[in-house]
Amino acid sequence: MKKMKSRFLVIGSGAGGAATAVELARCRQEVLLLETGPDLPFPGNHLFAFLALDGHGFLSSAEGMGVARAVITGGSTVLSCGTALRPPVGLLERLGIDIADDLEAVERELAVKVLPDDIIGEATLRIMEAGNREGMHWEKLPKFIDTGKCRPGFCNCMLGCPHDAKWTSRNHIDEARRLGVQILSSVRGVEIQTATGRVTGARFLLRGKECLVEADRIVVCAGGLGSPMLLRKAGIKEAGRSFFVDPLVLTVGVHPALRGAFDPPMTVGTKDFWQDEGFILSPVMDPWISFGLEIMKAAPARLPSWGLYPRNMAIMTKARDALAGEIRSDGTFSKPLLEKDLATLKKGQDASRRVLRATGCPDKSIWDMKVRGAHPGGSCRIGDVVDENLQTRIENLYVCDASVLPGALAAPIIITLIALARRLARHLTA
């Protein structure tokens, strides 16, 4: 058995894990970072996404709802749309957690800004104009994308950016490595070790060899699905009891002339319905092969529209769902959507159809994809599984990822998780 020692052990290299590791390293702390996924190279193609996604893109709940989860260095940030929305007002404040200053710092570090029209694309701009004509307030959304590197006209955001234009947690990993953080990828069978109510370290397999690391403090950042599995195995059985997935539906239409399929996703949108109705709308189009698979799942009769892929455009409804279901220690999970959740999605779908029609898509060309889960979270909630400092009832065992969020955001979560990681690092080094 190979034995190691580190003051801090971080498990998971997504938004929360990579940010926690780099913030601790900036404070000159000794950090070991573990990642179960590989350090997969050459992003920006369907093969990369196929290899990066848990279940190769076919991960689903017991009810059959597909859920996206990347298991690679950088986690799901690598396949994200690169959109930076702050959490709904009151979500964390009601728990006594203020991350306003941290959010501002994250936005500065990631150079968050709206994109210029030539990168957004004509089709997406037309959707925004149509939404405003329909009486909604559509606007450009803030992004963490380097406009100097972005190649307009053929966007690969959701396949991993091949031009390094989109910020991902791999940026934090690279900095952490330069600051001396030891990073081990493709580890297997991680088990947290405890004694007398406090954490002592973790066991895992690395290239088939058993390893034991002694650590003063462990921060679990394995994501909304992964973290509750680790905590349950450590004896925290309340982890994984109900969670959210921020369900989404794409409403698709075929335009007679505009070519919108290759525009960057989520560059514009409306938050009119966010606070009260619980959903946002924004143009998002699946990559070509994924689009074909989604047609086969939801509406095989629409398969001819696959051949018209460039002229397809889609509006995503992302909704706030109720906490429900369970994540089990073996990795299987159940997540029923309640009638209220489906009603919220339906409101968004109806609004999306109005906008697509106003953009110029014939009514007969408009259809809805199947519901899927965007980013699981809330499975190790603040107040239930962790305290306001993100510590579990096992001393010196912390969690910092989407699982700690008290409820669904119905919005991208990346900058929220990085802000929480900054706050946690200050607490750990105080």
C-alpha cells in the first residue's frame, strides 16, 4: 500500500473542488486533489463529450430522465455553456450566508461580460428581438468567454472548447499545479476514513494500486450525485435524501433562412419568469449528433429535420424543481418530477413556442424534446447535512459543490460554487 500525507485533501475537480484547491494553494497550504475521471485531452468534438460524460451520455434516473454529468478533470465546467448568472436573491442569504463580495471577485477573475453581436450570431439576436416583441424582457447574458479566442459561426461550447476561449475549472487546476498542488486523476474506489467522530484520511486505488492518504481536513467536491455517495459510505446516511436537477426542455423550430444551430448557447435570455414562476428561457441547441439522438428519443417522426440541422434553432426552458427522490450509495438514483415541476416547464415551453413563431419558424416545425436534468444538487444541503461553514457532523469533513445548495437555481451554478469555495477556503485557513 502506498501511503501519503497532506494537510488538505480535496475530492473532485469541478467548479467547487478546483476552486477550493487553488484558493488553499494561494494561501500556501499543502493540498492533494483527487479526481475519479481522466485528464481527457483534445476537447471540442463528439468523441470527447462521449468519453467525458458519465454513462457516455446515457446516465438516467430510475424514472428514465437523462442527467448530464461530466467525470473528467474540470468536471462539468468543461462541457458548460459558459454562462455566469448569480443565484436567486435570498437563496443563501436566508441561511446567513453572504457571498456577494466573492461573486464580484469571481466575475473579475473570470472576466465575465456579455458577448458582442458578431459572436452571438444573427439567429440568436433575432430570437432576442422576437422575445421583446412578445412583451418579454430579453437581454444579453454574462459569459466567461474570451472573445479574442472565440471562433464565431461554429460553436463547440457543449463539446468542450477546442480554442480555450471558455473558462473552465481546468484553468484553476493548472494554477493549482503551478502552486504545488499534487493532482491525481483516474482514481477509483475512494473511501473516507474516520475515527472517533473526526476525519483521518481516505483510501483509494490509483492504477490498480491501493493508496492511503492521511489528511487533517477533507473537502468533498464530487458533485450533486457523487458527494452523497461518498458521505453515505462514511456513515452520513441523511446525505442523498431528496435533491434537485434543474430540469430543462428544448423547444425546437426550423427557420426558413436563418442558420442558428452553430451560435454559442445561452448568450441571451429572459429572467422575467425566474423569481416568481421559477424558470428562465435562453437559446440552446444540442450539438449535431446529440440532436439526432434526442430526436430519436422524443419524436422519431422529426428525423428529417436532422438533415436541416444548421437551420434548427431551440429555446431552453430551465426550471426550478422541488426536492425529491434519493441518491443511493451504489450510484443509482430516483428523481421523480412533481406535477408542479412539469407545470412550470409547460409554461416555459408555451412561451418558447411564441418566441420561435415570432422569429419566423413555421408552427408545424416546432416541437419539444424530452425533459432532462441539467445539474443535480441539494443532496447534502446546508442546514440538513452540512452547517453554514459547509462542515458535516464528522469533524473536519466538509462539502463544497452543488450538493450543498439548499434549493434549485433554475440557472447556471458555476460562479456560485466558486464563490462558496472562496468563502470556505477563508474559513479553513482562518
